[in-house]
Amino acid sequence: MGQFSRFRAAGRAASRMTGSTRCRRPDPGRGGVGRRLLLLLLCLGVLGGAHAAEAPAPAAVATAAPPPKTAPTTAPTVSFDGLAEAFGWDFDGTLIKAEKVADGLYVLFGVGGNIGVSVGEQGTLLVDDQFPQMMPKIEAALSNLGGDGSVDFVVNTHWHFDHADGNLALGPNGTWLVATEASRERMLTSNLVNLVNLKYEQPPYPEDARPTITFGDGLNFYFNGEELKLWHFGPAHTTGDAVVYFTSANAIHMGDVFNARYPFIDVDNGGDIDGMISFCEAVLLRINPDTTVIPGHGPIQDYQALIDYITMLRTVRNRIAGMVDQGVSLAKVIASKPTSEFDERYGDPARLINRAYHSLDRLKTRALRPLKAENKE
């Protein structure tokens, strides 16, 4: 049994339901009576809708490999080891780098998606958790930031392996896991992720690595003196994306709805190019020009970067949609270079063009859905 397979052991306890929000109590054996009581009170506050020292910078941080310029006609389905090899992940050699956003708020860079970290008197909360293979290094970095190395809460921005597989290590240790209802539903079953040049059959998560708290459109969370707002605006990168807004720090973690490079849209599992644009626009209505924007991958960004990203997506989307309406083949769309003026900034467009084409071809849409989100609290 490989290292990864050992983390996918059988799950433990069954979940219990409270109203429309699902909650399963993690193992209460960690953290002592005071922490267990705190966790329970925080969870009840959330369910009820209640207004509920920096690490040294290492030399090496892994980045995902770009897609190939030409994808195969039929992409092979690979194992996790094949996936890691294709993306150049080095779990042993990659270090964790921490960057401060505000007092008590940091971003960790390593293998996989960017991790948001809230650390303070009430404990430690993460936004996404990368891979179990990286957890010893992540916990060491958390200790350097003033935590005790343990993790009280994780918010999964979505269910993809590079953002949520750390659940496999943290869930069994008693960490409360939070995600949208749609993301948890995906975690119950296997899902074939079509990355264009290859495919990966992501297995279901065991019971103790699934979210213990779920929500629909939004949820308020109070932790370490910070009000966190969790928002979901419909299908985008996946069907269950969430963003996390730290109100006092004026910083937002976008998951893979926003990246410093061209995005991947998981069309085969309900992702949608139009939804991604509308989602980003909905976020833009709720933040401000001084907001720090944490992408799912890549360096920390700002408000203007999100505006530029939306402009890029709309421009590319409209170009591809026009050709889809005319029955132009994918090969000819690629040859037309619909992203050319953006490539220097965002990288290789192969995945975006392919997934946007299939998203628009599937929907046969002529115009973007009207933006329904309102700027209200």
C-alpha cells in the first residue's frame, strides 16, 4: 500500500444532521476540555447563524506544471503517483513558505493550493490544506507562526485533491472540516477530473475526512477576533466553490475561482465559464479597492488583479462563444489564439481554451447569465 493509499483508510463515525446543516462531532480526544468546549460552542454558533512570529522563507516552493501546448486526443487516466509526476510535485524536497497578510493572518505556499491561516488565542483555522504528505511541514510552519501545531478548523474552498487532501490527515485528528454542501456531496463519491492532457479518478473521502459542517450560499464564522464570511455564488471552477473573506484584515481567499494564471474549469464535474465570471463579479461587489486577494495558486494579488482577471475571462469567453455559435471546431478555435494578448501574463492557455470551449458548447449559450448577486449585508 502506497503512502497516499494509507491516508484513504476506512472512515469512522456516521454524521448527524441539525436542520439543513450537517455536523459530525470530530474525535474529542484532542486538545483538552477547554478546547473541546470552545469547539462545540463555536460550532453551535455557526449552525445557529449567530454572529456564530512569521516562518523563515525557505528556498524552494513547488508550483504546478503548466499544461502541454498540445493535448492528446484521448487523455490517459493516471494514478495519484502519475498525477504527482506529471505536475512535478516533490513532497520530500518542497519546503513551506509563510507570508504575512495582516496580524494573525498568513498564507502558506507549498505543494498544491495556497493555504490561508488564521492563528490566535482561540486556535488555528486553515483555508484549504494541500496534501497529507505535507502536513508535518505545515504543522511546523504553524508552530513558527505562534500556534501549537494543531488545527482546529479547515474551510475547504472546494473538493479537488490539491486543496482538500490534507483532510485525510487532519480529520482523523479531530479537526472540524467546513465546506459547501455541493463540495461535500462530491467528496462522498469518486470523480473523474479531466485535466485535458490527463485524467485522474479522485477517490471518495473516508467519513473522517469529509466536511463536518456544510452550508449553502453563505455562512458567518467568528474566530480569533475576526469575522469570516464564507460565500458561494453557484457553479464556477466546480459546483461547490467557496471564498472566505476576513473582514477585519480585509483579505479574501478565492480558492481556484481566481488564480494568478489561467484557470482550470472542471466542466465534466459541473464547472462553468459563465459561472466563473459571474462568481468573480459577485465577489467584486462585496470587497473594495484595498482588499488583499489570495488566489488558489500563485502569489498574493490585489483588487485590480481580480478586475483584470474578469476582463480576461470575459474577452476570451466571448471570442470562443462566437466561434462555438458558428460551429467552429475546437482545433480551429485553438489555432485562432483567442487568448494571445493575455498569454504573457497568465501562461499557457491550453486548458482554459479546451474547457471553456466544452463549457460553452455544452450550454449552447449566447449571452452571459445576468449577475444576480447584490451588494448587501
